[in-house]
Amino acid sequence: MNLAKVSANGQVTVPVEIRRRLQLKEGDKLLFIERDGQIVIDNASATAILRAQDAFAGAAKDFGVSSVDDVQSLVDEVRYGAGNQHIRAIAAFDSK
């Protein structure tokens, strides 16, 4: 168990063990979530990434993406448009 004191202006120093467990760095934001009448503190960035992963679960299969090359093709299509093969070829050459 860890204990922290609230300062006069509402600031709290997060104990080092908690910072390590949540992988918190200077400037990170904390997320306060109420669950079953308790307040849970989490790393806001890590929580956002996990929620995004959950939201996109299965999307690769839906789009027929099964390799890094498939991902790159989709990125190129969005970036350069479907009809710009010569631009994609230059971009591919530049990335090597």
C-alpha cells in the first residue's frame, strides 16, 4: 500500500512504485476512473492505446491486411492516391 498527501492547492506526488508500475514519465496525464464505488488511477496514454487497439480489433482481417507490405500499400494509397503508381514507386525507392 502507498500513501500520498494532498497539498493545499490539490497536488499529489505519485509514489515512485506507482509511477514505475504505470510507466509514468514527467508530463504524462493520469486518468481517474470510477469503478464499483472506487477511484482507479491509470496512465491516460496507455489506456488510450488499449482502447484504440480494442476498437480496431479485427479491422486488419476485414480489410484483407495480412502483412507489412499490405499496410504499406494502404498507406501509399491514402497518401498518394490509387492512380499515382509512379509516385508510390519513387516513395518505395526512397525508403530503401
